[in-house]
Amino acid sequence: MRPATSSTASWLAAAALAALMTTSGGLVAAQSAPDSENGRYSMTPIPEGVLRLDTRTGTVSTCTRNGAGWACYAVPDERTALDAEIGRLQTEVEKLKGQLAAGPTVSGKVDEAMPKSDPLKKAEPKVAEGERRIEIPLPSDQDVDRVMSFLEKAWRRLIDMANRVQKDVSGKI
């Protein structure tokens, strides 16, 4: 065996480096293979094209074929919108709880005087002059006559309707 010279050693070092780079480049190429080969996407055919699910992120997209090729568009995620609204409402609740815990925040003078009586309060029932009794107004004769007339008409219509149903059932139409 003959002693290695500097040119031979540098050539061997370069060859080893090239072999190392080729080997590591193959590993890099294997790691950067298309995601569809690693099972990242799950495809399901639909009438418009393909429904694509990204198994890593959970994003759903619809892929359709157009004149230039295939195009995928993300489907709007309702869950994200709901989570955002829940977060906003939780923040608002915490803010309101803080305000409530701080106590009432009424300050300053009211410009208008408070009313001395409640306008929504119902009127008191009439009291007889010498006694402490409550008088309840009774309906007039005219009111009683109107009610009786209404009941008579309703009763006649009910009887007429029953007679028609009886004739329909017996076949005497």
C-alpha cells in the first residue's frame, strides 16, 4: 500500500462529502415528499368534485375542476365563528361582573323631580260614604240583554250545525 498524498486525501474527502450529501439529500427528499403520499389528506368524491379533509389541521376544502385545472377552496368553519362568539361573550360577562362588583355608578344630580304618585298604579276601588265597603258596579240591563242575545245566537248556530252533521251522517243531504 502506498502512502496517501494530499491530492488523494482531498479527493477521498470530496467523494465522502458527496456521498454524505447524496445520502442526506435522499433523506431530505424523503421527508419533503408530497403530503398526499403521507396520508395527510383524505379525499371523498362529491357531485361537484372532491371534498378534501386535512387530517393534521381539520380544515375541509372543496376541490373542483375548472378550465385551468383543479382548485381547492376552504369550506367556512362554523365552529371557529361559534368559538369566537363564545369568547366575546365570556369577555363581556367578565367585564359586567367587574362593573357589578364595583357597585352602583350613579352620580350627579337628576334634572327632573321625581313624581309624587305612580302613573302606572291602578285606581283605588270606590268606597261608600258612610261605610268602609267596596262597591262593585253591576252590569246594566242593556249589557245583560246584549250577552243574552249573543248566547241565543250561538246556541241556535250550534243546534243548526248538529242537525247538518246528523243529516250528513244519515245520508239525507
